Amino acid sequence: MTTTITTPPGVAFLTGRFTAKNVIKKVTRCGDLNGVFHDFAAWQAIPADTPVYEVEVLDSPQGEGELYVGMTHLHPGNVGDEFYMTRGHFHQRREQGEVYFGIRGSGLLLLQNEQGEARLEQVSPGSVHIIPGNTAHRLINTGTEILSALAVWPTVAGHDYRSLAGGFALRVTGFGGKIQAREVQNG
């Protein structure tokens, strides 16, 4: 019997980039984020082709029991007084959880349940974030360099962006190292 040793995918921790060949990449630009930022005029003033974040996902088999492994690279910046952030989502299959690992940079993970109760966790190199099922999640870059977080989630989870069309219950704002979270007023 012959045993073959293979080299698994890796992560270059200095850059947060995958070293694998089977990587699917997607860039989300400012123009793709209509309705995400509170200050519409400030959002419109930024060129639509400005990259806000990139996602890399290892190409994986689909189905029950299979996992995606992905990396989000969120640029530093502001739209008005809000920090750059990802769109954020629930999973289509609400019971599916996810795990984030901070790789580089600094920021926050915004978590919100379906009742609108929200909380924030600090993201930094080495931080581990357990995102339970039925919980929306969004990364926010409060630092001055790219925030990279590795994520692992079931391939069957799906993404539901529509449920958050009205936004999250918290907005995170700030400049020059001063960070403020405030509740969003309805109506």
C-alpha cells in the first residue's frame, strides 16, 4: 500500500491571502453598496469603482456536511462618518452558524439576532468569533490597514441580504481612532 502526502491549502499570514490555486475571488466596490451607508451623499461622492472589500473562497464540494473556507479583506476608509464595512447578512438557512478568525488589522464584528438585538466584538489578529445560527453578521474596519478575517461556514447556509435591507440596529462611526456605536432610530 502506497500513501500519498498532499499539501493542503494555506494562508500567508502576513498578507492574509490563500496560497491555494482553487480560489474564487470577488471584489465588492462602493457602487455595489447602495443603501448600506447612512450618508447617501457621502456614498455618492466616492467613485463607484472604489474597492471596499474582497472575498476569496476556496472552491469546495457543495452539499450537507461540506464547508466553505473564505477570507474577507476589508479596506480602511470612511463613507461620511461611518467606517468601511461589509454588506452583512443572515444565512438563508438561519440555523447555520459560522466561525471567523482575525488574521490582520483591527475592527469590529457586528452581530444581530432576528429580534434586532445587536452587539459588537473586537476583531484583531488571533481573535476567534463564534457566530451562532439565526445571527446576522457584518465586519467593520475601524483601523488604518486592511482588516482580514478567515471564515468557515456550511456550503448549504446561503446568504440572505434582503432581511437587512433596512440596515442593522447599530451604526459604528468615527474618525482618527475615536469609535462610537449608536442605535439606529426607526421612523
